[in-house]
Amino acid sequence: MPDPPGEGAAERPAPGRRGRRWLLAAALTGTVPLVAIVAAAVAAGSLASGGGQGPAETGGFLQLGATGHFFLAAAAVLAAARAGGALAQRVGQPRVVGEICAGLALGPSLLGRLAPGVMDWLFPSAVLAPIDGLAQFGLVLFMFGVGRELAGMRLRGATGRALLVSQASMAVPFALGALAAVPLAAAFAGPNGSGAAFVLFMGCALSITAFPVLARMLTDLRLLRTEVGGLSLFAAAVGDGASWLVLAAVLAAAAGSAPMVVMVNGVATVLVVALFLGPVKRLLGRWAQRAGGGASESLVLAVGVAAAAALTAALGVHQLIGAMLVGLAWPGTAPGADTGPVGRFIRVADQLTATARNVLLPFFFFGFGLTADLGALDWTGPALPAFLVLLALAVAGKVVGPGVCAWLLGMAPRSALILGALLNARGLTELIVIQIGYDAGIIDAPMAAVLTLVALCTTMMTGPLLRLLRAAPEEEPRAPDRRPAEASR
């Protein structure tokens, strides 16, 4: 119905005038009051700080505060790790290599040198403690996953050969690292790195294989179910287990404890290991067979990992050993265990380890990047020869040692070299060992940086070495088929 003349028609503005009135109303009731509020807040802050003469953190309008800086730092770390991992995959490297490089880049090695002010603003000292807490929890969950993978190792037949190859993969690089450490101790030992502790630690550092990285490489290269794949996994599992035991003894010796205390702690540690691999494992197995479900498995797992880590730390053994023991005892490692009631235990463990790998471990890479300042290395001094010698011995110990052993026991020469190249990947596990040694005062910061470069180089050369040896020649014609699988990782 049309409006009566002289009423609505006279009051309704034209379309252009109505738009201008809307803008004017919005400005008067929104923009102008907002400007007044901001001006009042700035003026009040200026007065409170003595006319702008006080420190910046008591005044400025855009100050984030400790909580805001923590979340900004967390976002930067996670974004950098994601970008670094994606870039590493694009160039044919494992994601962990890119994530490690991203953590190093955010520290003094790159960002601290190019823009130290940006680094100090983005990562103030107040956020480092909570970030370290996230990193430590991610590490214990990661080591829980390593324990699960070690417990699930099965190798049908050739047990004697597998044990000999495992011995070679640990003993040969260990011996080379220990011999090389003797002349390096004077220049690179930390405050607690007495002669024996430094030598044994260097042997451990060169004998480690990154078991999770190795398992991922075998899956990607379709070698997991081959003889060389199973043998390399078994050798890495046994060798790393022995290296962790030696490392625990080195840490106890470096702590300077009395011999009686070390003996008591050693006996207690053996009892704890027997407890987890015996009664605790059987108890969890019986619980897993019961019907039902719920959130209790997640709670038990999180509490158990944290408590076991605290227990082994109290015994003078590193907390990661306790987390690995929980992984060894957790149900679901037997063949066919992914079906039935035990399946929910596997799903809970998979979810927590995935969270640790994708969300929490980048914080460890960042914290490690603060420790290992690659840019501070003096390449005109002993750092360069130390790096070249350790890199050559690390490669020779892993490639030649177990490779020659496997060849002498009947393996084809090319397969033996492939086995050695696989065991040469050190990755994240090596970084954990380096961090432990640095925190314990066994090695100094330059040696931590040198060993970091050795770990990165040996991990990055694994893929090219395998391609050179034609470990997976079927990859070329199947390249289009691998795109969906790569996108899902």
C-alpha cells in the first residue's frame, strides 16, 4: 500500500542519501568513541609511566604480555616446523630433517644473527620455560613410541646373523667414536666430561641409529618386508638398546655419585626394568583383554609415562628410559593385536605419539636450536677437523661395519651396502643424545654443534645413497601412484 502523501514518502531518503547517513551514524556511534577510548588509554598509560619516560613494558598499547608472547612463540615454532618438514619432503628428505633445520633457524644459528632484536622479541626469556616443558613432555611420549616399536620387533629366522649384525652396528661405530674422542677431549669436553665419560659418550653418539626415521624410510622405499629391511630394523633396535644402557651408565658416572650410590641405583634400575617387562606388562595385558572402553586408557597411559619418567630420573637414569619402558610394556605389540579389545590400546597409543610427533616435538627442535649455535663454530680452529673426522668415522662405522659383517655372513654385496646405508640415519634420536650430553656437562656447546651437523649429514645422505645403490628401482615408474600417499603423511 503506498504511503499517504506528506508522511512516509517525505521522510524516506533517496538511496544515495541513505548510504551517507548510514556511514555518518556508524562514525558517530562507533569510530569516534573508539578513537576516544584509545586516546584515553594511551594518555592514562603515559601519565602512569611518568609522561612516557618509564620502560616500554609498562606503557605501550600493543604489548602482548607473557601469555600472548607464549602463544605467539608457539605459533611461530609450529609454523616453521610445518614449513620446514614440507620443504624437506619436496627435496626428497625425511620430514624430521626439515623440522630440525627449522628449529635451528629460529635460534641463534640464523634468526639470532640476522635479526637478534626480532628473536629476543619473539622468544623472550619468560616463554622459554613453558616451551621447554612442552618439549620435555613431547620427548617422553616420543620415547614411549620408540619403546612400542622396539617391543613389536619380530625377525623370523637368521637370528644368529641378525645378532651379529646388530653387534657390528653398535660396536664398530662405538669403538671408532671412542678412539676419536681421545684427542678431542681436551678441546671439547664439558665441565663434567672426565676422560672416561667423554670417550664413552662420543662412542654412544656415533653408534645411535634413528629407529623411527629408519622405519619411515623403509616404509616409503617399500623395503619394510624385505630381508635387508627387517635386518636393519632388528640391528637398529638391539644396537640402540645397548647404546641407551651405556649412556645411562655414562650419565651416572658423570654425575659424580659415590660408587655405592651408583651401585644401588644400578641394582634399582635393573629391578625397575624387570618390573616393567614382567608384572607390569602382564597386568596391562590382562586389563587390555577385558571388554569395554572409555577414556581410562588415555589417562593411565599419560600418568604412567610421566610417573615412569620421574622414577628413572630419581634413580639417576635419564627420564626417557622410563618412558621407553612403558612403551615396551604397553599392550598391542604382538602380531594381530590390532583387532579385538586390545585395539583400543593401540589407538590410544597411536593418538598420543602422533600428537607428540606433530605438535610437541617441534618445541624440542626449537629448544635444541637455542643450544646448538652453528654460526658460533670457529672453522679456523679444531671444529673443522673434528667435524670431518667424526663424519667420516660415523659413516664408515655404520656403512662398513655392519655391511661387511652381513657380507661375510652370506648377504649379497649390494644388499650389505644397502643395510649399512640404512643404519647410517641418525636423525632425531641423535639430537636427543646430544642434548642429554650437553645438559649433563659431558660435551661443550661447540661439540654439540659439530655432532648436530654430523647427525644432519648422515641422515640426509641416506636417501641419495639408497637411490645410488638402486635400493628401490621400482620407484621411478610408480612415481604418480605415490602422490596420494605422500600427501597423507
